[in-house]
Amino acid sequence: KLSKKQILITGVYRSGTEYFSHLLNQHPEISSTMYRVNALRFIYERYGKKKINYKKLTHELSVRLQKRYNIKLNEKKYLKIINNKNYGEIYDIIMSNLYLTDKKKIWAEKNQLVWSKTNKFLKDLPNPYVIHVLRDPRNVLASFKRYTNSKPPAYLTSIFNSYDAMKNILKNKHKKRFLFVKYEDLLLNPQSTFKKVQNFIGVKNVSLVYKKNNFKYFNKKWIVNSSFQKNIKKSSDFKIEDSLNSFKTNLNNLELNFVEKVCGSMMKKFNYQLSQKNETFPINEINKLLKKNRLLKTGFNNWVKKKIGFEKFPNDPLNSRNWDLRTL
């Protein structure tokens, strides 16, 4: 069983990629999942480049799926069907066998922080598409500040992920295979935004967004995953305005100054209006924060010296001790 098309959904954490993925899963032709196989992070080139260790690959995938998601994988079956295949073929085979049906012939998988690997995805998969969901870096920071279990000020590292994400979108040259979607457009103009997405993928246009969009995700009711709007029992209760302006009441002046200083030049390119125009950058206060977190310090130094960001979680996602949805 193989797919007709393959879709990678990526972006910074807390960017609305989960909502986007679940909406896309409502399409009659598309089976959209999150994290599960995540070949670009957990499989690609980790089992040899010229000669792949298929047995180890299959076993470790089986252990991870069982341990983290309670998904049982038939090791003998998959070892047999992926033998002598390359990484792109392996990814397609596993996703197709796990998630495709007689009606759904296209698979999509959401994996955060893998935009630097999209060239591999576009090169190795048979009919690939990449969709990058972008959100205002200030709201990403505000949400991650509330959501992560990492010790402060680790949440500030989201600033450099947002910077790198925007930079990657601007330099991407795969126009026919790469699409970026602003989270704000997804909330304010859902019908036209998803029409653009469906045209990009090349599937029939269907209405994926309803007035009372209380949809299911693989037979389980999906509950809105918001850092600020708690106890939401149905999607229609979600307040769009609160999501678009969460940074205004959840970031202090230092945090707002920090994120706009680093990301400001990029934010302007995506029409995000800056709120701090003539503020003096509080370098002494920033230096105090940098001393408390090594990754934050690395990100800041790289931005100052090279104007680059990074694509990193505060904790190592390959370490099973960090497999907590609140940290990854």
C-alpha cells in the first residue's frame, strides 16, 4: 500500500499546527496525523547512509510507538516490506500502511521544528508537499511561556526558532511544492485559506471549517489545545481575538522588547506590526537572562554575530525522558 501524495506540516511549536493538522484530516482524501512516525527526526540517516540497518530501525520504531503512543507495530511485517528501501520509501511505506484507507490515499504528518529538513523530504518522497504554518513570534512566546515545563527562561528560546522559521520561509525556492500559511489567516479567513491549501495540494475543494467545528480526530473528540483559553469543551467556544492578541497581556516589557528586537526585521516582511518602536534594548537585563540558560545564550550570540536563529527544543526530543507533550 502506497500513497498518492505525501504532506509534511511543520512550524514552531504553539503555532496552530495542531489545529491545522486536525482540520486537514477532515478532508475525505487526506489522513493527517501528528508526530507518530516523525521520520525526519527519528529515522533519517540515523541507521546508516549507504547501508541501512533495517532491523534496528524497525525495532526502535516499534519500541517508540508502543512506549509513547501505545501503537503496536508488527516488526516482522515491516522489516520485510521496508527491506532494501531508501529512507524516503521507508517513510512512505510506514505512513501509508498505518494511516491510509480505501478512500484516503494521501497522508500528512505534522512534525514541529523540521523546516531545515524539508529539502530532504521534497527530494526523497515520490510526490511530496510541504506546508509551513507561521504564527506571530510574540504569541508563540506568550503561549510557550505558559505551556512548557522547561525551567525559565528556557521559554525565550522560542524567539530564535521563530526567527529561523521566517528566514527559512523567505529563502525557500520550491514554489510548487512549498506553501506557508499564517495562523492568523487560518483564524480570520479559514474558508479562503483552506481553499488555497487544497488548491496547492491538488485535491477537490470541500468545506473543512464550519460554524460549529467540533470535529473528531481518529474517532476521538478533539479539544482545543490553547494555553490561555481553558476548559473549552468545543471548538466553537474558542475566542479568536484572544488568540491573536495573547502577547499583549501575557508578555512583560522585557520579553516584548526581546522578541521584537530579534525578530522585528523578519516580522515586518510578514506584515506583523511592531508595538515597540523607540525602546532602548535593555542589554544588561538580557545578559542576566542569558546566564541562566545555555541554549538561550547560544541563540542570542549566533543572532548577534551571524544573524541566524536555530531549530531546537529546550530539551532533547531524542531522549525518551523528555517525551512529554508539554516540552515537545
